[in-house]
Amino acid sequence: MIKSAMLRARIEPILKEEVDSILKELGLSTSEAINLFYKQIKLRKGLPFKVVIPNDLTQKTMKETDNNLNLIESETTEEMFNKLGI
């Protein structure tokens, strides 16, 4: 099928650079990734991932970690689980 439709979008430059780097590692161009995304939307008749608004606790935790508050640092997973009481 001939590809002739154009798509233009504005995106944050840093996000674009980071994603382009990941796509390059995967061997995909931006156009190929967008085509893959669109095909998945068509196949699933919706977004190919769950989109939800985080609950209050998750939002609070994300804000705190973004501000480097209430972080628990551990050297190993075992130490982390012990600190978290898991």
C-alpha cells in the first residue's frame, strides 16, 4: 500500500530525542513506530495500553518522588523489601 498521508505533531524536544534513541536501538524509525502504534489502535479498536488517572495515593507519591521527598534507598532488593516490610 502506498503511504501518502502526512502526520504532523508537536512534541517536547527532549522527549523526542530520548524516544528516537530508544527506537534506534529497536531498529525502528519514527515513521515505523507511528505506523505500528496506529495498527495496534486499529487492531484493538482503542489505545494499546491502559489509560487511567492515578488514585490520590499514587499522585501524592509521584509528586513526592519528583521532589526527592520520602525516598527509600537500598543497596539490594532484599534490603528494600525489608525496609518496606514485605
